[in-house]
Amino acid sequence: MEYRRLGSSGMYVSEISYGNWITHGSQVEQEAAIKCVHAALDAGITTFDTADVYAGTKAESVLGRALKGVKRESYELFTKVYWPTGTGKNDRGLSRKHIMESVHASLIRLKTDHIDLYQMHRFDYETPLEESLRAFDDLIRQGKVNYIGFSEWTAPQISDALKIQRANGYDCFVSSQPQYSMLWRVIESKVVPLCESEGIGQIVWSPIAQGVLTGKYLPGKKPPAGSRATDKKSGSEMISRWMRDEVLTAVAKLQPIANSLDLSMSQLALAWALANPNVSSVIMGASKPAQVKENVKASGVKLSPEILKKIDLALGKIPETNPDLTVSPKPRP
């Protein structure tokens, strides 16, 4: 495993992070989930990403139990706040009230006294941005949070936040957590250039496009039984946008490229995301320890400009690049 600095911060993260969005507390039983976390630790993964909303807060609890007994200084723990965690009118968003209540609940579930990276899970149109940023800065001052970031923000939203942070002497964002893969490249034209200039690193989710880039889905054929595309609990709705023959046909053209490098399709996809110099880490999920062991082999793989060009030629016009597709929920009516 190789490690990179998170943006311009002094904290290093593993090139491959372990995330438990659709596994812990829902798709995978607790015992299996804990085995995956231990396999990640054994493979050199030190960065673990979760969120209060995953599996209705259960994912944080499972991760907290899985990391029990592991030296706290030896890993980096990331979580997020924004999405509803209850039925109350204040159980969502980035108000000071919800942020403070959520971080304390996350600390309890994660069985720790601090979070290494606390992230705004979406942009909140209902709360004044300065209120949210002040609350996050207070958490840093209180020692409950070390660094702060955001997920799925547009370039103008990022710029507005940085202006407020600097004007008030707040600690600035060091990370962005967007969706990013060979097929979904919407951050490349605006978000990445801005983040590069501002010292913000990308921690990308879904680098294998919900499994489409593994090559397991073939044009004209039904998805394999038990795969993500057939399981409503594990993101079948999200993966459905890629389950078109034209996409699957293009993805199949990547197999010879992977073979030429002695890589699996998953490893190729992870290595491709890591080829972007603004990417600090790619998040992978796993339901079995074997998947962890297989995917970590992508760390340290360097793809040549020629290989990157071959990948672009294989995929053609399939990848989505429109930056306007980065969106957050609008205000409640």
C-alpha cells in the first residue's frame, strides 16, 4: 500500500480507502463486515470512510465495533453529516443544531473521541453557509475534528465557502469527496482545477462505477445472480444508468487493456482514478475479504499516457463530463 497527503494537509491517507456505504449494517452481516475491515488493515489500508446516514446509522456502529482494539493513531477515520438521520424537522441538513447533535452521535457509534475528517455530505441550501462553516470550525477548536471537507459540491459553492473561511480565520477545507470513475468525470473541468489551486484533495467514491467497470456485466445478458445490479439493498437503482448495451460494450473493450498489464478490470479502474494527481485516495467497498485483497493490488500501479489514451479511445463518448450534474437537494417547500 502506498500513501498520499490529503490535499495540502499534513495528514497521509492510504491510496485506497475502505468505505462502508452499502455494506455494513445492510448488505453484509456484522461478522463478515468485521472480517473485511480486518482484511483491509492487514493489507495496509489505514483510511476508513463512513457516514451517519449509511444503513440508518448502523454502518457507523459496525465500523466502530470492527475497529475496537486497533490503535487509534494508526488509522484515519472519516464520516459525514447532512442527510436525514431521524424523522424530526431538524434531523437533517447543516444547521449548527444538527451538526453538533450528529457529531456527538457519530463519536458514540464510532467509539472514539475524535474524527479525523468530518465532511458536509451535500451543500445545504436552507442553512446560511457561514453558520455551517462556523460550527465545523468550532469542532476543530474543540478537538473533536481534525480536518474538514465536503462531498458533491460545485466549484462556485467551494469558492464561496473558502472566501468565508479565510475572511473569518477558519480552518479551510482540505478534501472533496465526489463520485469519479472512467465513466463519471464531471469533476474534471471545474472542480479539480479549483481544488488543485486551493490545496483540496479528492477522496473519490464509486471508482468502479458501482461494479460496472469490473467487467462482470455483459451486453445482451442478464446481470449475474447476487450481483449489485440485482440487489435493491446494494444500489441497484444507481447502477441501472450504466446497464445499457452501448455502455457495457464499451467497457468490454477495456478487458484487453487490463490483460496487457496483468491487472483485473477492478484494479485497472482504481489505478485509472489514482492517475489523477488531485486524487488523494479512492474508496472501495467490499462484502468479502478476498475482494479487499484483490483491489489493494491497484495501489502503486502507474498507468502510462499511452494506456490512458487507449482507455479513452475504448470508451469513446460514453463517459459523462457535464459539471452541471453535480447537484444537492433543493430547499424543502
